[in-house]
Amino acid sequence: MTVASRKVQAACSGRAEFLMPALFMTVSLICLWQTRDMSQLGAVFPATIAVVILIAGALRLVQLMLRGVQGNAERTRGSTPRRLLLVVAMVAWALAMPWIGFLTAGLTSFFLLMMISQHGGWTSRRLLAHLATGAILVALFYGLFALLLHVPLPVGRWWLG
């Protein structure tokens, strides 16, 4: 195996490959800092996730330093409006969740994200597969957080009257 083939192929630029893990590590450190104001039991979940992200970011940085990064100068394809729409849809999901609840916001946002990110043509089979997948994933996340972990999820102010 040659040195060039061992290098990690960058998604964009070599600099961005180092920047993203460092950014995630910084955010996880801020989250860990914020858990000091929480109760011991309340801090378990966010602290665990922050530590996992911190370790994953550190491992990624070590991998990039050991193997090196090969830039991806030919990556000019892509749709900036579509990327922006994905961000807008995720922000709208987060802002709508207190008003319409976790289940409604989750299903709606999943469908919107699939509509925005779908590159191929829509068929009835593909639409049904996306709807079924979205319903299953949202139900699984609801079950995991609300029923198993007892995390209070927003019901939605509109449904409470």
C-alpha cells in the first residue's frame, strides 16, 4: 500500500477535515461544562454523549494526523440551495417541536428532509418506503427516549389547548 493510497480522502478540503472534529470536540467540552449546573442524574445522558463525541473527535484527529489527508479539489458538484434548505428544515423542526410536539414535528421533518434530499424521481413505491421508514424511525426514537429512558418529550402546546 502506497503512502498516497493510505491518505484519508477529504470531503472538501484537507483543512476542513481537521476543523470538523476539532469543532465537535469544542462543542462537546462546552456541553460537559454546562452539565455541572445539572443534577447528577440529569447530567448522565448529556455528559455521556459529550464524552463519546469528544473521544470520537480525538480518534478522528489522530487518524488524520497519522494517515494524512488528500484534498478533494474536484468536488465542485452539489446544490447549495438544497444544502441550505436542509439546514432550514432542521432549524424549523427544532423550533416547531415545542408547538406541535415530538411526533408530529419528527414525522413532518423526516418527510421534508427526504423530499429535499431526494435526487432521483419519485415513484409511489419510493414515497411509501420513505413514509414507512420515517414512521418507524420516529416511533423508535420516541420509544427509546420517552418510554425507555424516560426523557420528557414535547407534546406540543397546540395539542394541549
